[in-house]
Amino acid sequence: MIIRSLVLLALLAPGVSLAHGLVVFAFVDGGDVVVEAKFSNGRLAQAGVVNVYDAVDTKLFDLPVTGGEPVRFPVDPSSGGYRIEVVTPNGHSDYWVLTPNDLKGTE
Amino acid sequence: MIRLCLLILGLGLSSNTAALAAERTIAVVSAHLGDFAQRLGGDGVEVYFPVTGDRDPALWRPSVAEIGAIQSADLILLNGAEFARWTKRTSLPRARVVDTGRSLADRFIVTQGAITHSHGGDEAHSHDGIAPQLWLDFAQAQTQAEAVAASLSQRLGLDITAAAQGLSQDLAALDARAKAVVAGADMVLGAGPGFEYFLRAYAQRSATVADVAGMEAALADLTEEARASATVLLLTTSQSSNAKALINRAMGVREVVFDFGSAAGDAGFVARMNANLDRIEAALAR
């Protein structure tokens, strides 16, 4: 355990990103998935990329984040769910998972 | 005769189907909550804990299908205290979610550190924040068990009175045993995060250490005289290498491998914690 901790400390380069600065939320609205990305101080992410994965975590496509606007994409009716990850240029990242139930608008 | 057998068989199948239909599914984020739910609910519940092997459920990330199964459960038992961060990254049905650590919020331990990393597909994580292993103070585990009991009784309508009494007695006995056993150590060190509540509840003197320098600093708190005769335990989550064990021995520290009880295991929570206390007792007797 101690050795593992030391190795981890040694491996961590200065400037490594803190993983919890970004908060991602996604929901379904009018047949679209809407993705919002905010920092924990409430500021909207102005730039970055939205990576969309399917239910088995295979990447489907990516979309740009621009100007703090929510990112939208149409729901694929045959989708088994999505994991939606947002990565900002300064290395922050977070994700949100939508299950088939979420996509149907049930619970 | 054959028709009679088939009829009996058919009735048996019907009653089994009815029993299965009545069985409630309880999704849990940690093995200790799964054990509490199973002990309390008995045959009336089926526990869903998809974290297999020795993966750490605190950092585990479920698949979309696993989240779907959790969303469908009759009850979803969370630990709280920021354990299983994935629970904050999807929609869970509020009416069926129980945060078993909620009433312990004023007892949460805030940890400090700046290590952020991830293991394979698991959560990237920092050691900043709240120590989540609430259950390692067995009085707090009892509070969590009471929250589980209340949810099974009130939300699922199960009669769990006798089972709740038995679990409560076992946890009280575990708490008393931990106090008695750990009292034999002059100082207890936790190798890395995770031991905070156990140390606060049971150790006379304690520290969380990340490396040999940290261990030396903690031992420096003891006077020269005390250091010569002190019994110091080092709790770890896995056996150290031979070299590390030699260093520990040279520093007069007795290593004890400690099972947090949150990952999947063959035994129940009380048995796993008693096994930890057995190892501490053995280390103190060396």
C-alpha cells in the first residue's frame, strides 16, 4: 500500500488535472439529448468536446462545445443508452449516463 | 399417477413463481449494505450488487445496462459520504433511493490530499473530500443497518423485527470487541486513506500515513521511552513486499492486513470484521 502510494506520487506530474471540477448533466428534450457542462463554480464550459459512447462504451461520435451553449444530438430510437463524456481543453472531464428508460422519458 | 405428479409439480412451480414475484430486489453500492439487506430481508429480498471480484466499489463505474438494472430495483441503498461517485452521474428514482449514511453527516471526516488518478475504467478520483468508509466505526455501521431496516420495513412492508434485533446485537458486540482488542495497541497507523473512522472510533493514538517518512513523523510523536516499548500497528489493505515488511519490523511496527468489507466477499460483514480483529489480536500477541 505504501509503495503503491509512493509510486502514484512519483507518477503524478505537476499540472495533472483535478477530475472533479466539471459537472456534466444530460437529459432528453423533444427527441434530442441535451448536454450541459458546468464547472463546480457554476460557470458554463466555453469549449471542449462531447464524446458520446453507446451502452457497451464504444465511442459513437463527438461534438464540439462552443460558447457555453448546451450541445444537442438526436436520440437514436434503437439506442441501448449513452455515456456522455465532456472533456474541456484544460483537462477537466466528467460524464453522465442515460439509460434506455431515461431515453424513453420514463424513470 | 403421472397426472397427479404433474399436478403436484405444477402447483409447486406456481408457488415458486409466486414467491419469486414477491421477492423484492435491493440494489446496493457496497457489500456491507448488501449483507445488511440480505440478513434483514432473508428470502423476501434479492440483493443486486454488480461489483464483482476485488474491484473497489467506491471507484467502480457501472455499465449502462447495470445502471438500468439498478434503476429498476425496488430499493436502492446508498452509503452516502461521496461513496460510489457514479450515483451522482445518472438519474436514480428518488422515491426508491435511501442514503443510509445521511444521519451521520455531522460525523463525516473531511480528508485532505491532492492525489488524483484512476485505475483502468474506474472513476478518476481524488483523495480530497469526505472519507466514505463510515461503516468501519461499527456504531455507525449500526446506524446504517437501522436505516436499511427502516427502509425494508416501511417502504417494502417486510417484517424484519427479529432479524433487526439479531443484526443490532451482532454489531454492538463487534463494536465492543473492537474497543477491547484495539485498546492493546499504543498507536495505530493507517497506510493510506480508508481507515479514518476505524482509527477515530477505536485507537488511542492514530495517524494516516502515506509513506515511510509519514510513519517516522507519526512515531516521532511518541517519547523515546514510549517508542522503545510501544506497540504500534500498521493497518494496510494488502500484504507489503518483503522489503517493506523488513523496514516496518525494524521500525517496530506490526503490520495487519485489513479488509474494508465493501468489496464482494464470501462471508458476511460481521464475520469479515471479526476476521480483521482476529488479525489485530494475533499481531498484538506477537
